[in-house]
Amino acid sequence: MLIKCLPLILFSCALGFPKRVHIGGLFDDGEEIQRTFETSVKSVNKERFKNAELANVFLVAKSNQVVTDTFEVFLKVCELMGTGIAAIFGPQNVVTSEHVQSICDTMEMPHIYARWEPMQIRGKGINLYPHAETLSVIFDLLITDFEWKSFGILYENTDSLIRTHRLLERWDARGHTIFLYHLGSGPSYRKVMREIKDAEIENIIIDSSIEILAEVLKQAQQVGIMSEKNKIIVTSLDFQTLDLEPYQFSGVNFTGVRLIDPNNNIVQNIVRMHKNEWGLTDPSQLRVEPALMYDAVQLFARAFKRLKDAIHGDVKQLSCNGSLSWEHGYSLSNFMRLSEMEGLTGLIKFDTAGFRSDFQLDVLRLAEDGLKKIGMWNSTNSIEWQPESEPPKSDMEFSLQNKTFIVLIAISHPYGMLKESADMMTGNDRYEGFGIDIIQELSKMLGFNYTFEVQADNVYGSYSKSLRRWTGMLGKIMADEAHLAITDLTITSEREAAVDFTMPFMNLGISILYRKPTKTPPSLFSFLSPFSAGVWWYLIGSYISVSLLLFTIGRICPAEWNNPYPCIEEPEELENQFTFKNSLWFTIGSIMQQGSEIAPIGLSTRMMATSWWFFCLIMVSSYTANLAAFLTVETVVSPFSNVEELANKKTIKYGAKVGGSTLMFFKNYAHVKESNYTVYKDMFDTMMANAEDVLPPDNDSGLKKVLREEYAFLMESSSIEYITERHCNVTQIGGLLDAKGYGIAMKKYSPYRHALNTAVLKLQQSGLITELKTKWWTQKRGGGKCREDGGQSQAEELDLDNVGGVFLVLTVGVALSFFYTIIELLWDIIATSRRENVSFKEELIAEIKFIVKCNSSPKPVRRRKGSSNRSREDSTRGCTPPYGFIPTIRTTSSDDK
């Protein structure tokens, strides 16, 4: 029964979509679109381990350069479909693309492209380019908001008129006056431009392809229709990729729209990642159609992941001459239309008709310092205009100019430290650190002077009920003894009520500092880890099955029945080496790579042995390759993994800095009577009950206790990060207990709070604070000491997906072995029936009766009665008597007694 079910089990494991998904690309319009297509495929394959939306999706791109000949394109599409692809991308040419679309519709194959299409049909291909009808709305809104009553349209071809058809509909005899001017074939367009100038048309809409747009604008300026009195709107979405510097100081009111926002973080990250492959130095140089093709691959990968999760199926090799189609093609197309994602071209979403919707366009205007965003339009709303000029700076911001501040700091690594120098230093030069650098950068931006003053007792500040005032840094701020305070000063509600803080320059939370967990050696049975339990059971089943099959096939195969005594020309019995024990020994010897004294003779048994040896080769090699990793990987065991487990560990002490914000966090929970979360309350009570032992005065003392005792120190995650960069035997345990931030403290209702807030925000947006953190956390003062260049990664056990092909080879080999065994048996029966002059049926029945006995008794030699050896002259040729000796032959006469 196991033998019969094994092929079914293996076949069921092979169901489902393949790990490597092939997609085809057809490109006829330069190399930019093909380049972004291929890099997007690489990006999907790289991100499949990090992004859950792309998990287990590995794309294989088959990109092809094609011409505009429809027959050649047809042959290329048929060739791609014959290889088993899951989608076709491109081409850009309208005629060839429509031809490809018709083929894909017949085969139910997803067709994905990115080009402007005047008459997009519902339910056909998936076009990521904004729908022509929707795109025309923005220009109609611009004319309305600009209150143009008369304007001219300078167009390139009939597609331009389709794009501006809403504007043409505005014409009426009494209101709007519209003039149409065709650019012509070029390369000179000056004649038609002079007609516009002579007609004194000031408002002009230019609609042309990006390939000639730069030349059109250049000639327009030469003719004089891009002067101060002119207002120009350009309809191309690639408007921003042009070099517009020659027109910046012409005074022309130059407006355009863009689909790609170069300031978007997603755009910047993707362009930065592929800048070498794309040859771009700035995101503003990226054109729309290549960007749409990049997004198309990303959208397809996410949709295919959803298809794999929802449907058990497979890709199919299709023939253009056949009638087959891919039954999952429409489902994949629908998943793409239902998917949403943020890409290079913003939000990618489709409406119920399958057209792109909810996309966003930025309205740009050319100023003397470059393009400025003046508005934003979503396809579902009207234009949201932004102020074109920044509001003047208030007197409050200018009040920091040349003002001198006393800035309180604390000697706390790495926020404020004394410089390590052999020279005698005075003043501000004595100090360095993260907080010191932030004050220096703020001073450069706002123009104030400063003097650092160290808080001698390193007390940041808390309210003292006995003294009825605030202590530490905050007490000095409130007493006007200092203007600012910067260190690892946490913003809390209690402190916020007493003083003002800037917006946080660092965000963090409370976590646990503890010794690094110990590593335990591999378990006694770790040698079983390279394979999963399922693979081991399949291996045992394969061993037993192949042994039984080898025993059976050995009995069926005529070549395996040998004369045990070669000297006897016509033996009465034949023996078979593949007994049940020998079969088990043969297979186990192959697995152990030791072999055996048994050698197959027949073609079928040799074929089966070869298949088994190949199976053993792959299994043993896979096991050996994975075994080393599993035997060397050490499991990390930590006594606790979060704060709840720490609270339940009676053998481990824990605490926080006395008087710090971390201890206040637990104190606040202890004072909330109605709180259902009692863990923090209990922890606070425990810490206060053992205050002298578990509440150190500063972070350094807490670190020493962690290193020397069974002690866990609760502190801010930023400080833990700093410590773990320098002390390799401690680490952070668990996540963050809360979310808080460090800010610069100043007196309540300070007049310069707004200016400092704005400056801190600018430092964050510019990335300078991140650079400073990297400098002081991982570079200066021993940072980066504990970083490992190539950490040991946890090996994964081999599952059936990794070795399933080996089982398939084994199954095919066994099946072929059966096939050849039957052929050999029938051939031998035919030869015997002819030689011995007996019927084929009689011989076949006799063989079957012997086979079904399933015992190891010798096989009798069937021969016709009265037959004798007809070749006795060769009967002793090569004869070797058994047992290694030659018997003595005695001849006697009939008279001897």
C-alpha cells in the first residue's frame, strides 16, 4: 500500500506555483524602460526575505528588444508563452501593444504596460499610466483657477488634441476664445510660433512629447513668446526632467505638472538604491514611463503573492496554435487591480473599471531658484493651492541673533564629556559630545552665542516636596541661573508643567540592560537537525520501499537468476543474489556510502540501483553540508525575555537610576489605583523596598552592578545602545516599555522656543542629527567595538521543498525499472517458448506462478521432456567447480562390481 501511495504523495507535494516565476518584457522605446524593468525584478528578489508582501516571490525576467513589426512581435510573444510565463510587460508602441493585447486576451494572460492611451478599454490590459480622461481634468482646472478667457494650444499631433479635449469644449462665441496651432514636422517650429506672437496670444498651452519638448521651449524663447507677459502651461508629466535654467530669469509665468515627487522618501530611497544602474544623480531626472514600469513589476509581485496564497495552481506553457489558455490569468489580473501600494509614482490604485485612480499630481511653477510646488491635485478632488511665498520671519526668530545663552550640560556619555587632550583648554573648548554638537549646529543656524556650564551634581531635576522647589538643572532654569539645558533629559508631563521643552531631538523608550545570554552547546541528538522530521520519515520509508522493490524486481528479472554451479551445464536449479536480507543490506550500504559485495546484473536492477545511488548521493551530500552548521550553532538561552518574566524571576534583582525618569515611570503606575496592569506597581514596590541595593545613583554604577551581580538595570534605550557598543558582554533584553523623547529645556513661556523648535526640526529633516548620533554612538570613544562583521546565522532545516526533486528521481527510476523488468521477463519467456517448443501462455503462467510464491527457493529450469544439451562441446567451457577444488573423475566398466 505504501508503494502505491508514494507517487501520489510526492505528486501532491509538487503542486502549487513554482518558486521561480518567469515574466516576459517587450521593449521598443530605448533602454530606460527595460533597465527599470530589470532592476525592479532584482529589487523584488532582494526584498522577498524582508517584505512580507513579497515573501516567497522570485521573479525571472525575460526581457527582449523588439521592433514595430507586428509579425516579429507575434513570434516573440508566442515564444515567451511557450516557456511558461505569468505575465507580459510592454511594449510601448501603440500598434504592437494592441496586437500583444489581443494575443493575451485569447490566452487569458495578464498584459501590463505603462503608456498614455487615448481610448483605454475596460477589462483589457493593466495600464499604470493615468487614464486619459482623468488626466485631462487637471488642465481644465488650471485654466479655471487661472481665469484664462483666451488662450492658444500649441500641439504636436492628434493625441495632443485628445489630451486637451476638455479645453476645446470650453470654447463659446461669447466667452472663451481658443486658438489651435500645429507644431508641424520640425525640426524648426519657429514659423507657427511667430504666428502666435503676431496674434499677441499671451496664454499658451504646449502639448508635445518629451523628446521634442526641450527644442520647442528653446525655439519659443528665441521667438519671444516666453517673456514676462506670457503664461505657459506644459502638459507633459516629464516636465521636471528638463533643464529649465535658461528660462528661470526670463520672467515668464511657467507652469507644469509632475507625477513623480523627487522629495518623496520612497522615490529618494529607490533612486539612491539604483542610481548606478539608472545613471541618475537626482530623482528629478527620472521619467514617468520608466518609473511606471518599475512600479508595474512591484505591483505584479504583490498580486502574485496574493494569488499564491489564495489558489493552488501553476503556470502553463501555452501555444499560439492551440486552444489552451491560462485559467489563473484573469485571477492574477484582478488581484493586481485590487492591490494598492506606494511606488515611484505615488499611490497605485485602480477603480472598478480597472483604470488608475486616486493618483496625485503636483503643480509646479518655475521661479528664479528653480521649480517650486504651488499646488497639489488628487484625481478625486480639486487643486489645493499652497502659498507661493514663505511668510516673513517674525521678530521672535530674529531675537536670537547675537544673543548669549548659558547652556547647562551634565557629564553624561555621550551627551556631554570632557575632551581628552594633552593641551590645557578653557571655555567651551573643554567639552564635546552629542549635545554639545547640537548646540553648535543650532548656534550656526540661529546666530546666538553660548557658554556651557556643567551641572556639578549631575542632577537633572525633580520636584522636592521637602524643599518645595525644583532641584538640579531644571531648578536653575526656573531660577534664571541658566537659559537652556541639554543632556539626556527626558520630557515628562511633570517637567513639562514646570519648564518648556523643544520638540524631541531623540526618541527612545525604557528597556532592560542585562548580561549577554549564555550559549548552550548543541543537544545530544543535534545530528538529526539537518533534516526535518518529515524528511527522516520519508527517508526511512524510501529505504524500506526500495528494499522491497529491489527484492521483487530481482525475482522478476531473468538475468538475476544464476547457475550456482557453472560446471553443471544444465542445472536443475538457479539462485538469486537479491534475497530479502541482501536487498536490505544493499540499500543500507548505499546510504552509508559503504557499498556491498552484491552487484546487480540485469538492466532493470542496475537502473533501480543507479536511481537509488543518485538519491543517496544527494541526500548524503545535503545532510553533510547542513550538518556542520547545526553542530556548530549554539542556542542562546536568556533567563528572561521581557519585563514580565523579569518581575517573576526572584533570583534576579532589578532597579533604575534613583530620581530619574525611569523610576518615575514605575512610580506613576504605583500611584494609579484603578490601573489593571499591576506588574509595574509590584516592580516599583520591590525596588523601593530594596532601594539601597537596587537603585544606583547613576548609569555607570548601574552598569557595574550588571557586570558583577545577577542584576538587571532599567534605563533609556539610547543609553543602552551606547553602552552595548562599548561593553560586549551586556545587551538589551526585550522591547521598549514606553515612548519618550529628549528635549532642550528652557524657562516656561520662553520667547525663543519657536525658533529653537524650527531649527531642531530642520536638523532632523536634513539628517544631521542622525549623522551626529552615528558619530558619538558608533565611532567616537570606543564605539563599534562590539560589532561583528559577519555574525553567525541560524541554519535552517532542510524541508521537503529542498529535497523533493530527489524523491521524484527515485520514483521515476523505480517506475522505469518496473517497465524494463516486465520487458525482460516477456522477452525471456518468448525465447524459452521458441527454444523449448512450448506455448507462450504456458510459459507465462508458469513464471507468474513461481513469482507469486514470494519465497527464496531455487528456480527450476524449464525444458521440454527428452531435450538434451545440444552444445555439449561447449558445456565445460569456463567451468569452475564449486568450493575451489577439482574433483577426480573415475571411469568404470560394466563388469566392475
